[in-house]
Amino acid sequence: MPTSYSISGFPEWSPEQRIVEKRVLEKIEDSFRLYGFINIETCGVESYESLMKKGDGKEIYRLAKAGSGEENLGLHFDLTLPLARYVLERRGELVFPFRRFQIQKVWRGERPQGGRYREFYQADIDIVSQGELPKHFEYEVPLAMCHTLKSLSPLGLGNFTMHINNRKLSEGFYRALGIKDVEETLRRIDKLDKLGVQKTRQILEEVAGERGAEACLDLAQIKETDPRRLGERLKDLCKKWNVEGPSEETDLMWEGAKDAEAVLSSLVRSGFEGACIDCAIARGLDYYTGCVYETFLQEAPSLGSICSGGRYENLISTPKQKYPGVGMSIGVSRLLSHLFSKARADRVSPAVALVTVWSEEEREKSDEVARILRERGIACEVSPSASKLGAQIKRADRLSIPYVWFVSDEGEEVKDIRTGDQKKADPAFWEPDPKYAADIIVRE
Amino acid sequence: MPTSYSISGFPEWSPEQRIVEKRVLEKIEDSFRLYGFINIETCGVESYESLMKKGDGKEIYRLAKAGSGEENLGLHFDLTLPLARYVLERRGELVFPFRRFQIQKVWRGERPQGGRYREFYQADIDIVSQGELPKHFEYEVPLAMCHTLKSLSPLGLGNFTMHINNRKLSEGFYRALGIKDVEETLRRIDKLDKLGVQKTRQILEEVAGERGAEACLDLAQIKETDPRRLGERLKDLCKKWNVEGPSEETDLMWEGAKDAEAVLSSLVRSGFEGACIDCAIARGLDYYTGCVYETFLQEAPSLGSICSGGRYENLISTPKQKYPGVGMSIGVSRLLSHLFSKARADRVSPAVALVTVWSEEEREKSDEVARILRERGIACEVSPSASKLGAQIKRADRLSIPYVWFVSDEGEEVKDIRTGDQKKADPAFWEPDPKYAADIIVRE
């Protein structure tokens, strides 16, 4: 587990950790492709105004140049805003609904404490439509994410729980209670996890009144793994707070409830356990308009949500056309900080064999063996110096290169330094044991 | 070929172009691994002072935050400076010689003209030693790069020429001529390509005098594909300018010549044609101390060097220890701007099949087919809407998804929309034609 970096908040991994990171990124990507998501990469910067409009101004890194001062550019803090720009710029050429994935670093100038990173990888999928976005995408995206997270279990990622809520459900209930500032209420309920009930009640009362605060907290208590039971619990809640309707507000609530149920049903049907409807999930961002999602590791809930997102109706739009979407994002670096305690690289060097050098005069012979092996796709390195064989083998051992190749006029030999097994070998035919293809070991 | 981006100088590719970029990056990475290079990734920023010390101040992007102003951080402009820091920070844990590769974006605030990018990918390999760096690494690194560039020929990269020179050769000759400011002379000779002989002679005369300028230009004329002929040509040159030695200066020149010859011999021995010794190669950076390299595409010399580097003796050091290295860097984005005219993606979506939907009520059936296909590793998407079959097929066609799956109670069928071939199929057993695995087409 890395505890310090030379540049505060900007994590950097050892070569061994990088192998784990690389594998995690590859697994995520493979899974995204399986669901037909198309890869794009956007540049690292956006116009400073657009960043300031959507993000937390204090956290945005702006670019400046010696001589010419501040530029109208800043580093992107997520991959949703870049997607919005990309879609609008290329709306004439993209095929809608546009299913895209994007795995890139993002930057946030947060105070680097409590494991918060200032630079980290996000892995996003979104489906963006032109005009209407069918509701079934609200379960397709979390379904793809459940599959993706599950594909990481061979790397040590344990069970997770995906929590589903719907903005319409919360908003309908809040409005039925007579709460005016729904957005602010959501923002405060979002803090329940961090602040606890007592403190949250206090800040809720400021916007929702005493009765409103209590009712909001009551709604936030609803957590259901059985989609069929949500309706009953909401009915009881409405009865208790005397907002049974029917009214425009309760209609909105029931629409949201139905959508959340559909997502949960679909996940259950696909065999993903550990999904639930959780009416406490609010999400900080104000652009969500339908289902919202957060995901927690069962053995490390304190990490916070490792995969979140939701549906947005109006984030991407022109005066004439709207492009509603639904997307989720994995916080890869946060997830890694957990995985590093589980998975470690078995091999540091990609080389399978170290070709020894008998003397510097005969280095050409070793180079030739390496050339033949590489031509056959076998990764190797030639010993850096014609030192004593023991020292050459020690390098292979320290780099966890499993084989050492001995070049000699009497015939080549190759030794498995883990088993001690030594055999005659011809570089044109020799194959390493397939067991050395696996380069990551997971602690049980 | 992309001609404009919304953010000037920051290129962004279409989904189709991104497929080509991704493939290029993968090929490069595979080749680096074959040579036993270990992957690391460094963060995107460095301390602003260290960037200003080594780079062109006008081009460095500094970070600033609203409220707290300019930070002591800037975006890295290459991957060598980050490597130097990484090696020094981890010198206690790394195994030396440290063979590392690194493929990341870098940023340079150049004026975005003439195809210059402000954000682009570099792919670097370096071998860094502790104490002494054996000379054979000066050919291992260009050898690995020749192999890497050659591995891109299936993507349309044509023949290239690697030009080799050695700083000691130039410096020895310059000093023998009595030139004092060797660094400045090198910097000016480096401009020969851009400025032409006339103008270069003029700026050379300011530092090297009339005779010196003429002799420098004479040296720069030497281009040799046969390593055995270099000695003779240098001898003639020294005789012409009356600096035959032997002296400390000519010794240095001959040492450099021997090293450059050894690199060329090794490349020739390994079957790479199109390498040459080119005494005009100087490289702008002042930290090089031995062999230097530049690489040009034969069909697009105007692109400039696509792969450059050299040996550096003192770039990485502590007061007690030096870490000499040799490295080269591929300018991937520049290379891509050329490849886009050669290679194009045959497939836009990674999905091999589009599962159609008969009616929204029956979407679950289509979801189930998709689930089974994905479980078997077959990428697919479910039709976004239960529109007319023609419209569903049109989506597959526009996304170049080769198969359309028809879900029906009477039995499933799958149609290859390129051949028109339609067959009964079971999602638990069906396999797509392997020909659809290739997703990039190269123009002949």
C-alpha cells in the first residue's frame, strides 16, 4: 500500500503495482466492449468557463503560461463534461443512441487528505440519445457495470452492493411534503453518510422545516432488495406523513419508484445479487433527473462509492434538440488503493528469459539468441554485463524472470530458476511453461 | 484526416480514428515488452521549477487554482524528466540497469501551427544504470525501436531511416577546430534541416568563425550506411581541415565514431536496413553525451523525426551517484496524423451482433440472448428500440456490426448483413466468423 508520493495527492505506483493497475484497466475495458460500448478519448482540457459552470471552482486546475499568463483552459475534473462537448461537436456524424466508454485520468485540486487523489483514473460508460432516451437504458448501464465489477473478482475485488434510487421518487415525495428547495434538500440528504442522522436532521430543518426533515430522514431509511416490496413501504410512509395523494407530486414519486423497481428487477433477473433500492442515495450533482446509482464494497464501505452515476435529461442540448443520457463512472484509482492489498504482481519484468553473456567479446551470440526468441514472440532481455553467472542469475531472480538461458558453443541450455530444472534448448523451438503467463497473484 | 479541433492544438479523434490510435499504442507496447522493458506511469505534473530548469519556459503549462492562485506545479512536456525523478525517488527499490517503458500524453504550449500538437502521446523506452552504463545499450535501444516501428508496418507505416550520430564525434571535431562553444554550435547545426545551408552557415559563423562554420557544415555532409567507410571519410575530413591529431580532441572524435559504428553494425547485423550514420544529427537537448538518434519516414520526411533520443550521462544523479541512461521516444500523435491516411477502422462498434427486439414487451427475451452471448465473450448490443426491423438493421449497418440476431419463439436466427447469409442459431453455441475479428483495414 503506497503511503506517500513525492507530489502530494498525485499517486504514482511501483512497477509491480502498475501491473495490477494495467490489468484492472484492461479487464474494465474488455467488459465495456462486451456490452458494445465504443471507445473515445478526449483531450485533457476544457474551456475554463465550461468547467467553472459545472464544477466546484475551488477544485479546478487552470492552465497558465509564463509570459502570456492564464489561459482560457483548465484540466477536466470528470469525463461527463468532455462527453457532452464531444457529442455536441460531432452530433452530425455519431450514431445515436451513442454508447461510449472512456478511461482517462481526471484532475481535482482537492485537499489531499483521507485518501483523496488530485489525479486519478475514471472509467465511464454512457448511452446518449438524440430526442428521447428509452427507460431500459437505465438498467442496461448498471447491468454493464455490475458485470464489469464482477469481472474484477479474479483480481481480489470482493462483493459489492449497488444502491439504486430515483430522483423523481425523492422529488415527488419532497414536493408532496411541501418542500420548496428540492435540490438543496437532496444535497443535504447526500451528506447523511458522512454526518450521521443527528447532524443531517439539523441541516435539513433549515430547508425543509422540522416535519419535512423528519419525513426526509424517514424516506432515507427505505432500503429494499426485493423490488416487489418497495410499493408497500412507500404507501406506509405516505400514510404516516399524510401525503397519500393522488396528486401531481405523488404521481412523480410513483413514476420514480416504478423506474427504480425496473432497474432492480432487471439486475436480479440477470443474477446479480447485492443490488438494492436505497432511498438515501441522492448524488451531489444537480444534473441527474432519473435513476441514480452508487456502489459500495462490502468489505470496505469506508472507501465510499466506487461506481456512481445516473440519468441526465438536459445536460447535453442545443436550443433545438436535447441529448438525454445515462452513465456511470468507476473511480479506478480509489478501487486500486483497495486492490493493492489483495493482488500483487508475480512478475516484475515482462521478460520470460534472461539470456546470459559469457564474455563481452561473445555478446553477439547472446544477442542472436534473443533475436530468435523475440521473433517468436518470447520476451527476453540480454544480461547487462558478462559478470559472474551467479550475478547474472541474481538479476533474473530480482526481476522475477523465470528462465535463464546459457549460451555456449557446446549447445544451449535453459534453466528454470524457480524449480532448478535445466535442459538443452534451441531458441528456434523452445517454449516457456504456460504457467508463467499469469503475472498476478491474489491473496486468498 | 482531422483538420480542426474545437480546442486549438488539442487533437481529438473520431471513434474510428481512435481504433487506429489504440491499435498503434498496443503494437508499440507489445514490442517494448518483447525487449523486456518494464512499464511505469508517472503523474501528469512535475514541480514547476524542475520543468523550467530543463524545458522551454514559454511552452510550459503551469497550474493555477481560483482563490489560491498559481501552484508550484506544471504539466510535464516529456517523459524523460518524470523518469529522472521517479528513478531518484525509488533508487533504493529499483533493479538496475532499469529498463522502463512509458506511454503517456505530454503537453507543450507551442503555437498550434504546422501540425504541432499541444497535447500528444509519447512512447518512450530508456535503460538507466547505476554507476556505469555499458555501451552496448547504445545499440539495444535503437534496435528495440527499429523493431517497434517495423511492427507498425501492418498498419501502413512505410519504410523509415534511423539516423545515428554521436555527440563525442561532433564535439571532438569541433574542439579540434578550436571551437569554444560546442553546445551552441550543436544547437545551430541542429537547425540545418529547417534553415538550409546558406542560413545555417551564417548563424554558425557567429559562434565558430568562418573556417569553423565551413568545417562544421562539411562534417554534417557525412552520411554513411556502411559502418566501415566512416573512418576513411573522417580521416579525409580531418586532413582537409588540418586537424589530424592525434590529440585529446581527435581521440574524443574517434571514440564517438567507434560508438556510432558499433550501433550501425548492430542494426545491420539484425537485418534492419535503412539505418545510417548522419553527422548532421545534433538533437536540441543539451543533456546528451553519447549516441543520438533521429528517425524519418521515407514517404513523409516533412513530418520530421518520429523517433528520437540519445545517451545522457549526467541527467539523473545525486551528489554521490550518477545514473547514466540511454533512451528514445516515439512521437505517436505525429505518426498517427500520417497513419490516418493509410489505415482505417473496418468496425466502429466492438459489438459483433445486434440483437433485435420484436416488441418492448418482449425485450426481456432479447436481453437474455445478449446475456448468453456476453457470457461466452461475444460482444453485442440489444436494439435500442423495437422499431421496424429495417430500422434496427440500419443501426447495425451504420455501426458496422456484422450480424443481426432475430429473437423469436419459433427459433432464433442470425443474419450476416454483409453477405446476406441467414441461419438458425443458438446463442449458447453460435460463433461469429473469425474474419470479423480484424477491425482495421490498410489501404494498399
